[in-house]
Amino acid sequence: MDTQEIIKIENASKSFKSQTVLKGVNVTVLSGQSFGFVGQNGSGKTVLLKLICGLMYPEQGRVIVGGKQLGKDVDFPENVGAIIEAPGFISYQSGLKNLLYLASLRNRIRKEDVIESMHTVGLDPNDKKHVGKYSLGMKQRLGIAQAIMENPSILVLDEPMNGLDKNGVKDIRTLLLKLKDKGVTIILASHIQEDIDILCDTVYEIDEGNLVFIR
Amino acid sequence: MTKVLQRTLTKLTFINLPMLLLSSTGFVLLCFSNIGRTNNGTNIFVSILGGIEIQDYGGSLPLLELGKWLLILSIFLLNIGNYIENEVEAMQLYAFLRYRSYKRWWIHLINNITVLAVTYLVFGFLIIGVLGQTVLSKNNIESTSILHGSTLQVLSLGITLFVHFLFLGVWLLTFTLITRKYILSFAGTMIIECSTLVWGILAPQNSKYLPGVWGMYLRSKGFSTKYGFFVPIIIGVQVLLILSLSCIIMRKMKRN
């Protein structure tokens, strides 16, 4: 495998009951690239992102991330930050406490790094409000903060602009462009064409389980 | 030192203080419900947390005792349910990516359930101890010898309860992860506990084989040599069951 190939999906198929969501999908993502997946609701964008994160395994084919096959060499890929579907947190704790708890699972970063990631997404680390009282937009920002706080080399984002206001969308776009410049590989699924146009080098559409190259 | 303390507190973020307050209220209620009970000098911890005594109930069910025992269990299972809803289900994705393996993630969950079980029992023993010494003794409840009894008996009760709670917590977690429905798993667990308890009361000779009585000190060999279960064997069986549940969940998660 080429050292530049950070994600390789080979002939991956996934179905639920009688419905085939992905049909023999092949994708290779190079390190530092930003990939966009577009498609209608239920087209399989989230499923594809889950395959990349090891949250699901394909029935056929294989997914290799960082040179390791998911489900065979490792359960989950290393050094991946992700936000998939609605972000979930411990509702009776503050945003900072939630992130510190998640950081304590891997114990790689300091409290200062967690605080910085909150500032980066426009959240106040001193806000004592419980996450249960957060708006959808604030939860989304917190989800992005947890995805970036450990400086992952791959960022997997499923509809990251969900629930964000105009300024929030602008802030997160700027943040993602900065990360892209730093060499972070970004995999983005979105139904907002503008996000895809601004943030992604390569774009695929998922149509009836097949990947169609757009640009 | 401060850093170690901070790190420990961060690791305990999953503990829900309002839930512990609810648990404490439950223990206070249980303490007061013990007033006036004739108990032949049974230690107050055993009297409240020990379960249902093996004796001839003449075919009827000791409903109050049964209710008290199910209250203790249900509040604990609510604590576990709250943990499942908040940390396990909501943060599952984030935790997976950080642990990078199902095995490490599962060990983390079992550790947290262990912490919840220990915290719950420590709260219980503390409240019963303090209330027993103050409120109950002022009411001249001589029938229940306050805080009196062998340390070994209390220790044995604590260990028996802890292992049973740990087993029930892992059981509830496993079935919630499989069915994706906490309420269903909670109701199922309570029905199994309740029905095996009733069976154990009506047919005491079978009680040692029934999961519903496994955490009940008053149905152990230490209390009844005739019908009681042998504590180390039951603890061994529960540990084996926890390991089996772990294998089931590993297979299930990987198959997804």
C-alpha cells in the first residue's frame, strides 16, 4: 500500500434487510485530501462514514485505514476524530466536563488543549450550563470540539453544519479550511452544496448504492 | 496530588449526583420502614439489606419484604439505566474511537458499573449506619440491635450484595445494548428477579438455584444451613455469568 493512501475502501457492500445501501464501493483517499460525499437523504452517506470509522463492517470487501484493515487488524482506526449523526454527551454535566471525560479515556492531551478546542469552536469553557440545556447548535459545536481536540490526522464529519447559525457555519468552515491547510484528511458528508464546494478537493455522489465521481 | 485528585474526579464524571440523592432517599425510607420490626437481634444492615428471610410463610408472600428488596434493586438499576442512557448510548461512538477496541471499551463499562455498585452500597451502608445510630436508637428500637452484630456478617453481606449488583448491572447493560430498549431490559430484569424471588419463597428448597435470591444474605448458607445457598459458589457462578455476557456482547458488537 502506498504510504500516501490513508483510507482505502475496496469493493465494499452493505445492506440492511433487503435494501442494499452500498454496492461494491471503491475509494482511495490520500493523506491530506479533503473528500466530500453528497447524496439524498438515506442514500448511504452516513453508512459510508461509519464504515470508515469502524462503526460498521462491510458484508463484502474491506476498509483499510492507516494500513490496517478494520474488523481484522483493529476494531477501530487510530487517530480519527469524528462527528456522526446527532452528537451525544452526558446531559447532566457541563461541556468542559464532558470533553475532559472523553480526553481522560485516551489521556493524550492536557486540560489546556481541551479548553483551546472549545474556544476554537466558539464555546465558553467556563460556562457551567449542563449539556442537556444546550441548543442544537451548541451541541454541534461541542461535537466538533471533541472531534478536533486530540489533533486527529483524519476528520470524519457527517453534516457538521447541522443546527449552526450563519456565523457558526462561517466559523466552522474557516476552522476546517485551517485544518486542511495543516494536512488533516477531511471526509465530509453534507447536503449543503456550498460546504462541499468550499471545503472539498474531491467529490462523489452516492446514487442508489454506487459512487459517482463528480470532480 | 491535586492532579491525581483532579484526574480521579474527571474519571468519575459519569456519576449522576441527583440519582445518588434519589438512592439516598430510598435508603432513608427503608430505614424508617424498619422501625418497629421485630427481628430477633438481627443486625440492622442485614435486616434492611439482607433480603427475605427463609422461613415458613404458610403459602403466603411477605409482600412488604418483597417490596423493600425490589425497591433496593430497582433504584440501583435506575442508576445503571441513567448511566447507560447518558454515557454508554450517547457517547458510544466517541468512546469507541478513543478505546480503539471493543474489549477495552467493555472493560471500561464494567469498571464504571463496579464504581456505581460500590458507590450505591457505600451510600446505603452509611445512611443505614448513621440513621440507625441516631433516629432509630432514639426510638428505642431494641428489637433490632443497632449496628450490633459481627463485622464478618456485615462484610459477607456487603460482598454478596456487591457481586449481585455487579451481575445485575452487567446483565442490564448487555440486554440494553442488544435490544436497544432500556425500559424493556429493565422490566425484564425486574420480572426475572420478582418471579424467581416468589418461587424461592414458595419453594425454599429450590431457592439456592434461583438468580432472584442470589444477592440475598438472609437466604444464604450463613443464615440457613438447610435451604441457604453457599456464598462462594454463587459468587463464582455470577462471575462466570458476567464473563459469558461479556463474550455475548463482544460477538454481537463485532457482528454489527
